Amino acid sequence: MLFYNIQIHSYVVVELKTTSFKAEYIGQLSAYVGAVNHSLKGKEDGQTIGLLICKDKNGNSLYKEVLEKAKEVYKNELCDI
């Protein structure tokens, strides 16, 4: 899913997975964020934000991916849902 936050002037890419976290999900999300940066993001827009939501054995976990460039991935666990 793709959203645009008008308060922070940033695109937000959301990917929902019904399985446990896998390392390749970061690459997929990075590719989507890179496509948004290449095709949609303007000079006035802020950093594109990627959200990856995966299911784990204890429930759902929410991970935030802030991707300044497709190669630079910063993963921070936000919370358990």
C-alpha cells in the first residue's frame, strides 16, 4: 500500500506479510521504496518511510523501515501488536 503523509510531506510504503519475518522482506520493501523515490518523490518531499508488518509466533510485530536510499536500511522494532 502507498500513502502520502501531508503533515511531514513524505510517502509511506506499507507492506503486510502473513508470515514470520524473513530477511528478503527488507529487500522487497527497499525495492518498493526505491521505486517511489525514483518515480514519485519530489525535491520538496521528505524521506520516504517504509513500514513492514509481519506475523511472528507470538502475534504480529510492526517494524519501521526508514529508507533514505534503497541501499541504506535502518530497522527499528516499534512495538508488538
